[in-house]
Amino acid sequence: MIQRIDRLPVELPRPKNPNPNDAAAVQELLGGKFGEMSTLMNYTFQSFNFRGRAKMKPFYDLIASIAAEEYSHIETVSYAINLLLTGTTVRGDDPATTPLEPAKDARISYHFLASGQASLPVDSQGNFWTGQNVFSSGNLKLDLLHNFFLECGARANKIRVYETVSDPTARAAVGYLLVRGGVHIVAYAKALEVLTGVDVGKLLPIPDISNKKFPEARKLEEEQGLHRVLFRWSPTDFEQIGAIWKGAHPEDGTELLVSEGMPEGAPAPDLDPEPQLTSPDGDIDPQMMADIAKRLFGTATPT
Amino acid sequence: MIQRIDRLPVELPRPKNPNPNDAAAVQELLGGKFGEMSTLMNYTFQSFNFRGRAKMKPFYDLIASIAAEEYSHIETVSYAINLLLTGTTVRGDDPATTPLEPAKDARISYHFLASGQASLPVDSQGNFWTGQNVFSSGNLKLDLLHNFFLECGARANKIRVYETVSDPTARAAVGYLLVRGGVHIVAYAKALEVLTGVDVGKLLPIPDISNKKFPEARKLEEEQGLHRVLFRWSPTDFEQIGAIWKGAHPEDGTELLVSEGMPEGAPAPDLDPEPQLTSPDGDIDPQMMADIAKRLFGTATPT
Amino acid sequence: MIQRIDRLPVELPRPKNPNPNDAAAVQELLGGKFGEMSTLMNYTFQSFNFRGRAKMKPFYDLIASIAAEEYSHIETVSYAINLLLTGTTVRGDDPATTPLEPAKDARISYHFLASGQASLPVDSQGNFWTGQNVFSSGNLKLDLLHNFFLECGARANKIRVYETVSDPTARAAVGYLLVRGGVHIVAYAKALEVLTGVDVGKLLPIPDISNKKFPEARKLEEEQGLHRVLFRWSPTDFEQIGAIWKGAHPEDGTELLVSEGMPEGAPAPDLDPEPQLTSPDGDIDPQMMADIAKRLFGTATPT
Amino acid sequence: MIQRIDRLPVELPRPKNPNPNDAAAVQELLGGKFGEMSTLMNYTFQSFNFRGRAKMKPFYDLIASIAAEEYSHIETVSYAINLLLTGTTVRGDDPATTPLEPAKDARISYHFLASGQASLPVDSQGNFWTGQNVFSSGNLKLDLLHNFFLECGARANKIRVYETVSDPTARAAVGYLLVRGGVHIVAYAKALEVLTGVDVGKLLPIPDISNKKFPEARKLEEEQGLHRVLFRWSPTDFEQIGAIWKGAHPEDGTELLVSEGMPEGAPAPDLDPEPQLTSPDGDIDPQMMADIAKRLFGTATPT
Amino acid sequence: MIQRIDRLPVELPRPKNPNPNDAAAVQELLGGKFGEMSTLMNYTFQSFNFRGRAKMKPFYDLIASIAAEEYSHIETVSYAINLLLTGTTVRGDDPATTPLEPAKDARISYHFLASGQASLPVDSQGNFWTGQNVFSSGNLKLDLLHNFFLECGARANKIRVYETVSDPTARAAVGYLLVRGGVHIVAYAKALEVLTGVDVGKLLPIPDISNKKFPEARKLEEEQGLHRVLFRWSPTDFEQIGAIWKGAHPEDGTELLVSEGMPEGAPAPDLDPEPQLTSPDGDIDPQMMADIAKRLFGTATPT
Amino acid sequence: MIQRIDRLPVELPRPKNPNPNDAAAVQELLGGKFGEMSTLMNYTFQSFNFRGRAKMKPFYDLIASIAAEEYSHIETVSYAINLLLTGTTVRGDDPATTPLEPAKDARISYHFLASGQASLPVDSQGNFWTGQNVFSSGNLKLDLLHNFFLECGARANKIRVYETVSDPTARAAVGYLLVRGGVHIVAYAKALEVLTGVDVGKLLPIPDISNKKFPEARKLEEEQGLHRVLFRWSPTDFEQIGAIWKGAHPEDGTELLVSEGMPEGAPAPDLDPEPQLTSPDGDIDPQMMADIAKRLFGTATPT
């Protein structure tokens, strides 16, 4: 079971220049083969399917807790996309003025036709995420190796999306994900090391470029030490993650820390209405609003 | 962001007769077009994408909170499948004895070849769940109508899977889901009613059969009144769900109640090792276990 | 535009032994790559997309008219499947008796979970028909060559499904389709011959076995000469099909004939209710029936 | 069985500014999840699969007749796309001049590489239509609810495509489809009302914008009352649609009318050849044309 | 079993104007339904699956040997794409300069995000090649008819890609493939003729345009007679291809020749590093290079 | 470019008990996500796409040469499937006797309907292989890590298929593939070690079971030392594979050897005709055979 807290793990600035093709590129990090839907669902299924967990409790705890963090990552990417799409068409409610005309040449038409200028579980090419991306073999060493590879592949995608999109909203999101994804890479390397004795962390960084080259990521690492921290995403469980997450960080040698509980985070950004999509808007008929309010609260004004 | 609590919302008994084709049928409720992956992801994306939410807060709260409950439903179905698959092959670690022979005729070969006799995001035919199943139009009335329809379609599938599989594990899971899915049907009916004034609940039940005809569901409804309760799946948010979830239940006229917080639930079942799949097992080399334990806990015995 | 006439082109007997795996095999002829959905949609799109049709009117007429016949073929296959599925589970409306238990081992679970024991646009493996099966290159010679090949591939499938399923319902349907598909093979061979002068018909039969080896097909050919007749599936158009459909049949040398108008056909079979699926049934609450009747006809008894 | 009449239900003007990305947007209405292929195939399969139809004849008639109308809708959308693609490249037959160069940046390359600058069963993103879009549960109330939702989702797409594309060809087509799709929404609302007594029509319009805001649609509704008319798409069957289609239109209160027979329609537009695609063209070798004509008509000049 | 020789069958010039959308168009010839992956895999599977081959040895030899040639075709198309993508972004290793910015509007984002500015098994729309494109019916006549059609469809695609892309790299590749694909068309026509006596070659050319209209293809045909030559792609087998490949070429009447062995070919082009993708580059840390060299060759300088 | 040699790398015995569901299980090793189609196509594309290869020649040579070996693996699996399917239906050419009746319950209907009782590029569930399975990031370290993981995943599947199917044909094929796949695992481990200095081989075996537990594999390793040998699959290229493939085998410490050239192999098994599929058979009309022979060889008897 989960509980939701209505905040994002990172604060996202408003875009300087909202742009549907920027949003399309960022979709790769949501619904791509190596996107956050994949990390979320891989670890979630591996945690449900973990056999003989009594003997291997720290590994179970690690996978299950990281799975929970991935939820905050699909959320972050989703909001970044939504912000990048807000205001990319002409607002208003007269269809005869062709308010969605700019959408005609957008790389992902679904953003305008199938969603309300908002995210969907698709990749940068508009292809839908699929359960084929989930790997859950039941062999712990193989699952950990998979997860280590998956996170490295995901890192390559983050790097490349960062290099494609310069808008500060995207960069804030991707910079944050580079740091947190980096934590997961190290976590699976540590888990493999505990299981086998092989210092897999010496392979890093994969690809061959440090997070420190990305200004937004560097800031989070150097100022907040966020690359050293593994959160425990449960008020009641996953107490043994510290049996794996300990010792030195393989890239800068700093000491790894477990944080009891989730990050404080920031409020989710408000998403403006887009009335041309007949999504909720500021021009709703006042009488209708009053009627709805009355049905909701027994009075025409919301409390 | 989410927090995980390592319990299931319902207690699942051990199967009387574990069987891969029973597990295959139950997969429809996990990775099918109308399965729990679909309800989870539809409401999750709708909550991320909700525009202009200030004016429509109770609707946002309702969708977002139900999204969180769906997580516990994929968990429940997943464990039911895992239990139904446990012990369906010959345990041991000598491949030359053809320990997986019974798998040859199973309807979903992936349970044995791609997973560790465990669940995958596939439907009853072994086809993978896909993001195409997510609907998030950005028009509130249309999204609510979709959700109402989706839950009715999901209910039809639950009914039919119940009629296919008699094992008590499956029936406990499906009975529980019928009740909770029924709550979601009513919740979306109420939301449509608040938005439009139309008493959509009078269309129920869809399909035309009452939950009371399913012994496990009837018990939960009659003894615990579980069909009247909407949980608030957040320690901090979603306070306005009660503006929609109120009044009389459309089928039996009982009063609807909001429960602050999630259900107490039950421990997740322990899943036995299946050594023939080289999944963790009881015969692990003692020296290796000692080495792992030492790396984990600094001593050869876990604390 | 089309008009529907509520009859099938061939009379289908009731199955001797309804069986879900027989129905699964027949699905290949509906939703398979070479199934009737494919022939229908290929010719339909080719007719919509036909450029410069004034100069090539007989070719347009031929493709467009055959497209219309294919509708009656998806109808025929669909009804054959529906008959083969009728009564394959235990009828009744008590879910606790596991009335769908026999469905657990059926090759296509969708027949029971996603449809009302009825046809779906899937192939024999339960994979969905897709628009990728449509070829419409805009080059007439290439489109005709495709259609000739498609019909030969479809014939191979019909032969093999016939060899798989002995039930008289399936055999009546497949025998009929072998004859009519055979007409389409010859029609596209004739069209290629008119366009190029090459006697493509001499390649026949493909595969290397005559329709006369299939008792149901032989009867239709020898007693009714149905392999010689091309129907004109329009009361107003496609007058020039006879400019292509003429001369001798390449296999038995009989003279080809155009029939003005569609076949007389037979009534569509009545499909029994399956109450365990909550599909319409004989036990509907009488008061509800009366209410519905009143809303329909202004009186409690239908006229 | 069907008969084809070689006319469109609406007259389509020539485009002012043919454009491949306009055509791409319109494809959503053909091969999208909520496109006309989906409405056609949903109702067609539901009509084939309708069990126990004797007791529910008006519902069967309604679904089966609307299914037939949908054929004219795929036809309309297809021709609109074909017109929007005509002349978008350089005509001629010398490949060395790169006549298809403008196609390189088109959103749907298939229009030029896989088809003859013509429609395909794909959506606006170039993804193929799939049978997964067909819902046929066998439960009448659930199928009607699905159809009501499907038509509302389709309406959202029509609105958004209208807002994206200003070319008069597209607008004539979409305006017409808004009106006729609106009729189907009301028809399924009425059917649900007859079945359950709930006035579902009061939910309309979904999305929250009237057809009257779309000039082409408004004209058809106000001048021709086309939103009040349900056609009977059969010369012989579907006599009972009037038992459902009756009473007042839920949006403007006008009286609903059944029209015996199909609309008169307009001739299908002539599609110009595109010789650079080696599709039929005006420069065919005269001797070859004479040979073909001779094989067709026994003379070198077509009659 | 195969042996690889590290040369291409044709020399590819460097692009004049590298361009991601040119590369996207050329992908159709690699991963499209009628691309070289399809010809390679169709003939490869047909050769593995060939039953009763003793009696039909020349047909087996023909299919198996052409299958081997297709490998050199996927190689050729792949290198053409790689060259067209080289240098299309800003080279360097500082991500903060947005070096991949030009990728944002490219039609196939995967070229930049999922590959190292290089080819993938996708078509021009970014959809992945699938095994559904393989046809292997086991009926020789039907398989040959399929192959004949497949090669004609592939030729239509080659023609259209040629007409879309004027860059000399693409034209050299496509011109070569037109000639060699033309050989395969004739080969399957001859095979059908041997099997049935029907002179299928008289249908050519399909589509209705000669290779001589394409300057690069004309040169290869007129100067090297490459359209007359069937290579024997084995040092040890396929000796009987000459029993089918003999007589006159159907288009220009020249004599067909078997060439013992494969073409001489040309070296594969060198692909420059793209350091912004962290693919191997010229700025690798010298110490790291020395370490690698030492591990490779026991010395810091490669031999 | 490649040359084909018409032999298999391993001798396959005839099945003791041909069985379609055994064949279905083995399909996982051909068309599964981790099947031989995937290893073949991953390394093939990586070799085409390798940038800056001059500096990294031994890595290029290794990947390119292993790619060539994978061809012999799809061949081996394909023949194993074909043998397991031979004779599983009733032979003969009278369709009315339902010769394919046993196919009705087979897990993969395509083996009988779409192919001539022969292999297809599908997995054990009948889902088609797709290009989505190809990973080619252009970052060498990441590609090698992927390949190492892919081979470990492939090994897990081989182990499980071995445990599912006891027929000697399958076991001979799978035993051989375990050994050769084991070589590839070590090769990619060595390549990672050379690139990074990390002894990745110490992670092995993954999954945690030795090849020595599989009798057929043990024999090849102990009697022939086949696990120590890397073949050079080219008469002219890939000379530098020995710079990586050297030193000790990580599991048994034996010395690694490069073999110049490919294995000797064994003749491909003869596949019997299946006349009921109208695949080539022994009962071909003698006159037709004579005609074909005459067209082939200028005489009625093949030489």
C-alpha cells in the first residue's frame, strides 16, 4: 500500500520558452524504454515477486524502497512536460480561430489531440510505454545486474535529453534526476558487491562523463550532497537498506548516508487552464460554478 | 511522492490447488486493458495533468486519492498470482530432471521463462500492458465519464475471472476488488452528479448483477460495510474528497463515509523459493551466505 | 456509403460439438494477417485512394465491388465463431458455481473475458488485427499483384483451418470462403492479365490443391457454379466489372458470369443468450422488461 | 451483407492549401483510438455478436444501423485526407529531380512511401489502428455505456482537429462529422435511457462546447436539421430504430426524426494522378492504353 | 553458418549535406515492412524451413544464396544512414552548450537518444521492424510468389526514397539497391517460371518505371552489367542457382550470368566519433588510453 | 558482406517424441527478448554503428565476430524447432480427414497455419520478435555492459527451456548454446575488464548454476574444451580478437584460445515433407516434376 504526499521532490521553475518539441524530447524520460515508468515498474514488480525474502531482507528493502522513489520521478518528469506544454497554443474558446494551429507541426500530436496539453506514457517518438520493459527474472543476481544496466541506460538518456533541451524547467528536472538516478546506480552496484564481492562501482561513470559537468546536478551534489543520500521511502518498513548503502561513494569517496524518511520537496506547480481544449478554465459559466459548488459544499462558495 | 507500507489491503489465503492457468486468468485483472495497471495509471496521469485544479479541488482530490488506492490493487493481484504459481513445478536444482516440464503446456510460458513463477504486466493472453490504455483528455467531464466506464468494464472482468477460477486465493482477491472497484464506480458516478446534476448512479449495477451474489464480496459489504467507505490515501492531502463522497449509496441506500487514512491491511504473504529457477533458495552455499552476511552486517549472522 | 441487408451469404448449420479451440482456429480467418478483415480493409482503402480512376474505371469497379463482398465474409466468419462458442460454458447466473471454469484452458481467453463468448478482431493466437496489414501503394499493377498474393495467402490459411477443424459449422463457412476467395484470386489474375497481357491465371491453383478436394466447396462449385460468378455489390455502381470478369475460368474452362446484384443469402443464425456472462438472457426480471418495453413502445408488450 | 453506393454523405470542397501535416492531423479521425475505424468496427462487431436479440430488437437495430453509417464516415475522412495530400509534391516522372523532396519533413512519411499520397489506417502519429480498439462485452448496458463514451471521446478529437486545421476541406468534413457523431451520442444516450430510465442526455454536451460554435456544423444543424435525423441504413431491415430514436433532442428540444433510407449525398471527388509515384497518370504510353482498352472492351477506345 | 568479410558491396561517398531527416527517410529501406531487414529475414527463414529440399535443390540454393546477399544490403543501408547522421549536431563534450539541440526537431529522435547518431531497425516513421514481416508458408509456389511481390514492393519504396533524398550518399546506396533488388525480382520471376511455365517476367517493371531512369542505377547496369549477375554467396554451396538463373533478362534481353563468389566490394566507411554522445572520441584521456592499450597488447601503444 | 556455409555448428539428433509444445518452448530461444535473434541483431547493429573504431579495433573485432557466430545460433534453434514439429500431424493430402486436427490445441497455432510446421521469429508465447530488442547506444562501455547483461539473461532462458523440454534434439541444441553463450558472456566480461580494469568475470556464473550441471554442455566443455575457444568468423578480418580473448577462464581457470576460422560443424538435418500443408512432398505429379526438371536442367532427370 502507498500514501501520497502532494509535493514534488524538486522545485521546478516556469519555462522560459514553452515548446512542444522540448516536451516531446523530455517524454523519453517518462515513457521511454529507459524512462521512469520503466524504473518504477521494474522495481515494483521485482519487489512484489521477491521469493525467499527472509534470507535476503536488505536486498528486498533496497529494491522496494527505490521503487517508491521512482514514483516521485514519473511525477517530476510529468510536471516538467506539462509546464513545457502550457501556453503553447492560442488560448480561448472559439474553435473557428484555429487556436491549436501550432500543434499541427508538433512532433507528438497526442499532446494536443489525446491529452490536455499534458504528459502521456509515451516516449520521445510518441510510442507507448509497454510492460515488455519490465524484467523480473526471480534470480537476484541477474535482477540486480539488470537494474544496474537499466540505470546506466537511463543515465545515457538523461544526458542526451539534457543536451537537447536548454529550457530551465527541463534542466532542473533532468539535473535532479541525474543525481538521484546516480544514487540508484551506486545502490545496485553496492548490492552486487555485497552479493558477490566484486567492486562493480569501479566501472562508473557510465557513460564516461561525470554528473559534475551538468550545472544543475553539480549544484545538488556539491551544495546538498544529494548524491550521498538514500531515502527510506516508508514510515514503517525497509529498515535494512543501510546494510547495503554504506561505505564510500565510488566516484568521490564521500560517505554514504541513509535518510530516514522522504525528502521535504516542494509544492507541485499550478497548471494553467487551456480553455481551447475545453479543459477547466477561468471562464466557466458562473451559474454552473455556483451549482457545482452548491452540490459540493451545500453553498455557492467553496470553503 | 509516495510512501510504501509493506502490507496488503486484504489477507490472502494460501491456494488449495496452485495452478498456472488459474494464474493466467487472474493476470487479466493485472495487465489487461481493464486491469489494475490501467486504473492505477489512468488516475495517476489524470492527477499529474489536472489543469486549473484550484477551482475543482474536490475532483482533483478524488482522482488523486483513488489513484493511490489502485497501487494496493496491483499489489493484491500480483500476490494472488504469485501464490497461485508457487509450487507448480518440481522443486530442486538438477536441470536434467526436467523440473519445469509442467510449464510446457501452461497458457503463459512467461511465468516460467521470463519471471520466477511470478506476476508480469501482461493480460490473460500473455499480451503486455501498454500506455495506450491511459486516457487523460484534460476535459474533466469526459475524464470522469471515462473513469466511470473503465471501472464498469473492470467490474465485468472481475466477475468473469471470478466465474473462471474457484481457488480461494483468487476468490479472496477478486471478492475484495469487486467491493473496492464498486466504491470507485460510485465515486465517479457521484463526481459526475456533482458536476452535472445527473444521477448517474441509477444506471448501476453494470453489469446487471449485484456484488451480493459473490460470497467473498457480500461478506465484506455486509459485515464490514466496506462498500460505503472511501479511504483518504494521504497523511497530508486530499481533504476535500468528502465534498463528493457523501449521501446515500445508490444500491443499498446506506450512508457513505470517508475514512481518514488507509486501511490497516494484512502482512504480505511469504513467497517460497523455487530453486529450479535459481531464485533464492534454502540450499544456498553456507559459506556464500556467511560471506554475504558479513558484507551486509559485518558479521556472518544477520541481526 | 453502404446499405446493410441483415442476411448472411451462406447458411450456417449449428455446431455438432461447440468448442472454444475450434473457434480459436477459425479466428485466423477473421483477424489474421490473411484474414477477412485484411481483405476487406485492403480493397476498401484501395478503392477510396484510387487516383486517376476515370481512365481505369473497370479496375476501380472491380476492387470496390470485391471490397463490398468482403464485408459479408467477415460477417460469415464472425457468426461461425459465435456459433462455435455458444454453450461452451455452464449457463446460469450464480457466479459461485464457477460457470466459466472450462474457459480457463481455452486458447483465447478473450472470448470469455473480453467478449460475450463471441468473435473479436484477433487471429488464432489472440493477437489483434492491425492496420499494418493494409497495402495501398497507389501503383495499380503493384496493388493488383498484392491482392493476387493476398488472396493466395488467404487461401492457404483457409485450407489449413479446414484441415484443423471438422465441425460442420466451420466447414460450411470455410468451404464457402474457399469458393468465393477463389473467385477473387481469378478476378485479380484477370485484372493483371488485362493490364499486362500476362496470363497469370496459369499459376493457379496456389497452394497446389484444387477446391474440388473440399466436399463443401466442391458442392458449391459443381452444383451451383458459384466459382464462375462475380457479384455486383451495388444497386447503382460498378457497372464495368464485366470488362475484366469475362472469358474462361483458368481451372475448369467454364465461362465467367457477372451477377447483377448480391446473392440471396440466408438469415443470420440466432445466437442464444449466455446468462453467466450477464449478456441478455431469458431470465431478465419481468418488471424490468415491462419497463423497457413501455419506454420503447409505449406499452409493456413489444409489437 | 452490404451494398455500396459510390457517393459520399457530404460534399467536400477542394483544399485551398493542400498540406501533408494537415492530412496527418486529420488521420486521427480515421485511424485513431477514437477515429471512425473504431466506431465502425465497434458497432459492426457488436451487431454480429448480439446475443438474445429477439427480446432486444430495437437495440440491435440501432447499433447495426449506426454501424452502417460509420462506413460513410471512414469514407469521408479518407477522401478529405486524399484531397489534402493531392499536389503536395512536384508532379512528373523524372526521379532525378527529387520530386518527393517536400515529403522528407512531413509528419507521416507513410503518406508518400507506403501509399500513393493517400490515406492509411493510421492515427495522427502514424501509429496503426488496431483491433484492441474494439469493445464487445456482450453485456448490453455496458456496451451502450462504452459506445456513449466512445462517441464523446471521438467528439473531443473532432473538436481538436477542427481547431488545428483551417483548410475548408478538413472543416467541411469535420463539421459534418461533428453533427453526425452528435446524433450517435444522443442515440446511445436514448438507448441507455430506455434501458435504465436514467436521462443520460442531460450530461451533454461532452466536452462542454456546443456544435453551434463550429460554423460548418451550425449550418448543417440550423439549416438542414441534420442533428435531429437518424437514417435507417437498410432497404430491408432495422425497422425498430424509431422505438429508441424519438422524443426531444436533449440540447435544443427539437423533435427527433427517423429517415427511411440513407442520405442522398454527393459524388466522391475525383483524385488527380500523381505520376511521380508511378500511380496512374495522364502520360501513360498511348499504345499501352490502347492495348489495355482492347483487352477490356475489345476495342482500343473505352465505351 | 556464415563468415563475415569486412567490406561493403558498393562504395559510399561522404554526404554533401548530412541531415537527420534524410537519414529518417532512408530508414524505410532498413526497417520498413519492405526494407532489407524484411528481405534478409524472409529468405533466411525460408531457407532454414525448406522441407523436402532434395527434390527442389535449385530453389533452395536460390533462396539461401539471395538471403546471404541481403545481409550486405542491411549493411549498405545502415552505413548510408550512419554517414547521413554524422556531424548533424555540435561536437564537443560540454553538455551545458546544448550540443544536441538540432535533434529536437528531427523526425526520428531515437537516432540521438537511443543510438549514437546511427541506424536502428526502425522504419521512416520510427516504428520498429517486427517478425510479423516474415512469410514462410512452406508452400514453395506461394513463398516464391510472396518473394516476387515483396521485391516489387521493396522496389517501390526504393524509388520513392530516391525521389525524396538527393544527397549523393543516399543515391549511391539506393541506386545500387535498385539494381540488386532488380536482380532478385528477376530471380524469383524465373523461379516461378521454372516451377509453373508462366513467364512472370513479362509483368516487369513493377512499378512501371525502368531502372535506367535512375542515373546511379543506369551506370551500374550499362557500364558493369550488374543487373545480369547473380552472385553465389558461398565458397562451398548453392551450386545449382544456375539452373534457374539463366536465359535472357526480361527487360533488356541480355544474357544472365552466375558469378562464382561474392562481389569484391569496397572498404566500409570510417565513422567519425561524436563526443557529445560520449561515444568513442579523439579526446579520450591519454592515461586511460594507455591503460587500455596495455591491457590489450601488453604495451601502451597498439601494434 | 557474408558467405554462407550450409552446415550447422552442432549435430542435432532426430527427436524421440516430436511435440508442438516442446517446439513452442524452444521458440523463446529464437524470437524471445533474450533469444538468438536479439543477440544476432544487437551485435550486428553495434558493429555497423561502431564510431571511431580505429582506436578501439579489438572491441570492434570482438563484437563483429561474435555477431557472425550468432547467425549459426538462429540456424541451430530454427532446425531444432523444425525437427520437433516434423511429423506432429497426420501426413497426407486429403483435407477432409482433418489431418491438422492435433494442431488445434497447440500453444502456437502459427506453426501450422502460418508456417509449414516450421520456425518463425516469435517467442514461446507466439509474440513476434521486434527491433525494440536492439540496443546500440554508441557508448562502448554501456554497449558492452548491455551485451554482458543480455547474454546472462539469455543464459537464464536457456537454462529454463532446458528444464522444460527433455527431448534429445532440444537438449543437444540448448546444451551447445549454453556453452557458446557462456563464451560470449566471458568475452564481454573480458572486454569490460580491458576497458575499465574491473574483473567483471568474478560475478559469474549468472544465474548461479554451472554449465557442468547440464550433461550435454558438460560433455562439450570437458571433452572438447569448447568453452575456452573463441572462433574468428572471417577469413580476412577480426584479427585482433585475441587482444581481448586471452588469459584464464573465470570459472575453471583454463587458458582461453582463439581459433582461426569457424567450427567444422555438421550437415543440416534433412526436413521431411509435410504434404498435408501442401509443402513439397513425395507425391508430386510425376509429369509436373519432369516438366520442372526439364526447365531446370534441360532434361527430365536432375543431374
